[in-house]
Amino acid sequence: MNIAVVPTRTFVWLSVVPLALGALAALMPSLVKSVVLVDGALLAAALFDALFCLRKQLEIRRSAPDVFSLKRRNAVRLELDSKSSRRLQIEVLDDLFDGARARDLPVVGHIAARGQLTLTYHVEPSVRGAYTLGDHHLRYRSPLGLWQRQIRVAANSPVRVYPDLKQLQAFDLLARDSREYALVRVSRLKGGESEFARLRDQVPDDEHRSIDWKATARRQRLTVREYQIESNQNVLFMLEAGRMMTGIEAGLSRFDHALNASLMLAHVASRTGDRVGVLGFDQDVRVFVSPTGGPSATRRLIQATYDLHPELVEPDYERAFSYLSARVRSRALVILFSHVIDGTVGATLVRRVNAIRARHLPLVVLFRDTDIEAMAEPGSRYAPDVYTKAAAAEILRNQRVVASDMRRAGALVLETDARNLTGKLVSRYLQLKARNLL
């Protein structure tokens, strides 16, 4: 514990009085005795006040969740106990980790004599990974207000920053009301018409032909028949963590957008009874979780990828796909996220995707770059010169060629911007399930 006592503004202004009297005493010697008395009184008061200020008067504890959600306000609670015989105004500041901010720090509160106080602030992390909340810094005034005591209390609270989990919680809330697919606007695709699953209340996206009129008359409210889609199928996410996935869109890297969409789809897929897995790679395979099912399937993916970040390196598609072929023997929906602007890289990707088509169903998610598209627009003011406009047009042409070659090779292709990725990806998955393409 480090302790410091610093003078307050009150003390500084009071110190001006003897200085002014000293200046007058130089002109009026009769004031010398008064100056000495004022100096002595101020010094005595300052020493007396400092002695009371030096005693240990506060204890602090921090309560923080083990897991924070990325780009969300995560609550941290501070509990303070006072040993002082007077009411204190407390100001607390905590050391945060890199990439985190807390708009409500420092937090200020009043604690009663020998009382307790709970303060709360919110940490908003911008980077996933394992981090630590550090020391506390406390400030409060002495009894006479001449000093401010500053205390540094050693603290260490390990936290893990996971991708945004709030979207999964929102999905679960909808599911409790039998509206899980309202989140992605595709509830009408919940299943084929081969195996009855249950009756439930109608929601706006249900088709008219799915209404069970006998059940509706019996229950006195619109009721639909729901059919079971095929389950126990494999879904594997291939997360490229190379240099092109480091680009920032809508406040997050493309990789983080891909990871968030993967976790949301993994949550949906595991609820339908499918198994989910992940393969993360750059120059090497950095993460692999074989497809597994059950309530904890999504949690396993989160724990495996929360500290996986894209690097400024070229991804090795050959190694990643070879690893996939060796480890995943059963048929799977393989969802690859990538951002390709180079024709040579695109050709390699097309060849490797075509090679796995005999065993797996490949779905390639290609990110659209809205900034590049804006530069290539005729008459666009975003391109500063004709060379930049030509370069943007060339990049878009390469992307169209890669997408077209993918489709000719038999792969499914989803082209989307980062903002709409999650909804479009889950919709495509549900369409594939409804059409029994897995």
C-alpha cells in the first residue's frame, strides 16, 4: 500500500494569508508578532489535520465477473468499509488493462462513519483476451480539509474478455417464447414437413398453411404445427486469422465479426441438435475443436477462441485444409470466412475448397468492403485520383472472379458486409437445413 498526503486548494489559499501579512510586516514592523501567531496557528492546524489523516480509515474489495463481453459495459463493484469516526467523501480510480475504458471512472461516493459503501463502474473492453484489473487509487480529505490523502491499494483481478455474449442471451430470451428465429427473420424455415415436433402459438413470420385449425379451435388462439429438422449434423467454422482479416469495419476487425457470427450460429445449430466445431488458422493451425454437440458446445468454442487474434501474416490455406481433411472425416458444413483481394490467393482458395467438396459442403463467406466499393463508384468523391479508383475497381473485379469461380467449383458463397453478417449467415444455415442439403 502506497500512501501520499498532498495539500488541498483550501490549504494553498489559507497559506496566502501569512504571506500577505509578511509583506505588510516589512512596511509595518508592529505586525511581526501577528504574522508569527498566524504562521504558528496555521502550522499547528496543518500538523494536527495531517496526523488524523494518516490513520488507516478505509478498506476496499472488488467484485468483478470472470468473463467480460467485448464492446459491452461490464459492471464492476467496489465495496468499502470505513473505520473513520466521521463521514467521508471518497473518490476511487482503478487501473484498467490495455484496450479497456470506463467512462464512469473515477467513481465518487459518501460513506457514513464506520459504515459501508458500494460503488459500481462499467468496463468496456475493445480487445478479446486474458487481462487483469489492477490497483485501486483512493482519495479523501482530512477532517479540516487541509490535506487530501491518496492511497494506492494493490489489487489483481484476472478477467477474460470473450466475444459479445449478449446476442446469445437475446436469442435465449426469444426462444423461451418460441420466437427464436424471429431474431433472424426466418422462423418459417424451421423445418421440413416430414416429422412432427410440437404445437406452439403463431408468430408473425409463420406461414398461413402451417396453422393447425383443430388445435386453434381447441386452444382458442392461433396455433401452428412445427416439424422437426434433421439433427446430429456437423458444422465446422474455419476462421482465417491472416492480415486481410485485421481490417476494421463498424468498430471491430473482420475477424471479430466472423467470430461473433460463428458463435451465434453455433448457438443456433446446437439448439437444433447439430454438432459444432472450429478451426482457426493463419500461417499455422492455431485452434481446433472437433464438432461436438450438447448445451456446452458453444461454450467450448468461446473458450478456445477468446484469445485468438488476426495477425499481419499470409494465411496458409494448404495447411489449414489438409488439417481439416485429416481431422474431420464425417460430412460437415464447412463455413470459411475470408476477405480475398488477390487473384493468386483466390485461385488457391478455389482449388482447396473444390478438393473438399466430395466429402463436405463448403460455404465460403466473403466480406464485401464498402469503402472500396464507394471508391469505385462512378463520380465518387471518396477516390482522390483516377489511380485509386482504378485500383479499387481491380480489387472488386478480383473478388467477383473469386466468387464466380467458387460457385462454379460447387461451393456455396455468401457475400456480405460485416454489419449484416450474422443475420445473413444464420438465415443461410436455416435455409440449408430446411432444404436438407447437409
